[in-house]
Amino acid sequence: MSRARDIADLSSVSARLDTLGASEGALSNRNIIINGAMKVAQRGTSSTGLGASDGYFTCDRWNMGLSTAGRLTMTQESDGPDGFANSIKLACTTADTSIAATEVGILRQLIEGQDLQRFAKGTTSAKEFTVSFYVKGNAAATYTAELFDNDNSRQISKTFSVTTSWTRVALTYPADTTGAFDDDANLSLYLQIWLHAGSNFTSGTLNSTSWAANTNANRVSSSGSSFFDSTSRTFFITGVQLEVGSEATPFEHRTFGDELAKCQRYYTRFFETGGSGSNAYLRYGYGTCENTTRAEIPINSHTVMRADPTLETTGTFSNYALWQRGSIVALTNLTVEGSGHSNGQLFTLTAVASGLNAGDCVGLLNNNSTTAFLAFDAEL
């Protein structure tokens, strides 16, 4: 009797996994997308005046590809469908209704090739891609979601609709037996939400049924909406998932700590301070004066980073100082030293000043600044 019950229980579990689409991939770690629930925003929760150039501005791992006369504000919002506490909100602040041929407005995530091997792209065993997400806006709109294979310059696009209420979009893209993803830590795939595009990208026939060699004119629907058509325009998105197979399974929620660690592989910001009270002279780390003008400060990163990072600061070195024998010594430069640091968790900063005492222990600190921070950037 016990054996029969065990078999019945196993059959029930198997049926449930099939319902979830788990036969196509893992039950956990299904979602390729990092920070799909928009929980982590190390750079800040709001950025204004965006439109002239690409960049990472608010929620981690979400890049904006921008070249337009329009302008927008990007924020992390405390808004979402049931089960989601956060979303990205884009709000048009300057309209652009005279669209130049080369203009673009894209929300996207850039993905490493070694995280995409499960799709078996470029082989006879190639798998389908399913993208799902929740969206809403101020009015009805139609946009384009594109998968772009950076290794082989191949792409496929599909349109989706936005309404004034939160709705879940699920899009399945066919398998591609041509062009394998590189198995490395470099950029292989873009997931791109096209919100605005000039005629260079809309003048052809949307490539929506099978992967093909890239033709720019076929990437975006000519009948789609432009986010920059009015300063009333808004776009909200959360719950973004990319997974193997033809089924959009329930969104894979990860803990904040797990999501933060995944984000810190690409970008790690240290000790942003309020510039008052106990944070006014917060120490970033301690090191040694190599000579009278140079000190080396080791700092442990939170995780092993994707590649050798660059150092990001406020750009004003007076916001940082060295603490030596009870005195503050102003800096004239601060850099991350050498290369090869991505394989470990220890980064060495080189601080340049004058009047140091060779051999002294010194602390690198915030020089009573309201904006000072240090960050390591290894984004794709």
C-alpha cells in the first residue's frame, strides 16, 4: 500500500512540474534575467533627463539604450502587480515627434554567453526561448521585444500590448539551430524592449517568425507606438523572466540577498553616505603609504566580479581623503591598480596625495561629503 501511495505521489509531482514547464528546464534557477523584480538599485532610485546616451541609471542590470531628442525620467517604483513590490517606471518629460532615422529608445538586459548554454543554440538540440513580464502604462500602446544574438548578429522580434492595468505578457521565440552562443563571460544576448525607433529600424518587415541574420530595418514594428509621442506617456515593467522552453512558468522569486549578490558580480557600490553624523568621515578601507605621495588601500569586494572592473567615484577627489596620524590629507587622484582582480575578491586602490609618511598605516575615508561613494564596475 505504501509503495502504491509513493508512486501516486511521484506521479502527482511529475504532473505539477510539467504544468510549470519544468520538463524543459530546472525548477529553480529557471530565470536567466537578473533583478527581474527590480528589487536592487545600487545606483539610486531616480535619474532624470535621460535620452542622449546609453547607460545604467537606476535598477541594477537594466541598461537604457538611448539616442533621441526626447527625454525621460527613470525611477524604481513601489508599485507592481500582486506579488511584486517594485517596478521600473519610465516617464516622458520631453516629447520627440519628429523622429530621426537613427533614433532609439530601448530598455534592455545584456547577458553572458556562459549563462545561455542551456538553450543549445546553434545545435540540432536547440531549445525555444520564452520571455515573460508584467507591464502597464498611461494608455494603450504597442511595443517590440527583441532577442539579439550578439555573437552571430542574428535576431528575432515580437510585438506586445500595454494597457492601463498590470498585465502579464508571455512571448515564445523559436529555437535557433544556427550560431552557438560563446561559452564565456562576455556579451552574447540582448533582451531588448524597444519603446522608440527611427525608420532605420522600422522600415522593413518585422522579423517575428524565425531567427535570421540581422537586418536593422526588420527589427521593430512599423505599426508600434513611440514612448516619446507625449509627455503624458509612462511605461512600467517588472517580473521579467527569460527561460528555456515554450511555457511561461510562474516568475521565479529570489531573495533580496541572492539578487543583490548576482548584481554585485557586475557592479558593486561601497558605503554611500549621508554626509552627516557618524557617516561624515566613514572609512572605506585601510592601507599603507608606499612613499610620500602614494598609498595603497586594499578593499574586499562582495563577490568575484565578471571582469577587471573600473573604479567609479563622484569625480571630485576632494570628496575623499586619507586619515594619517590623526590628520586628514587631501587626495589628488584615486585609481584601481593593475589587472587580474576579477579572479579574486581583493582590489587595491592607489591614492595619490602629498605629505604622506612612508610606511604609515592610513585610512581612506569620505571627506565629509554628502555624495561620496566608491564603486567597481564590470558591466557588459
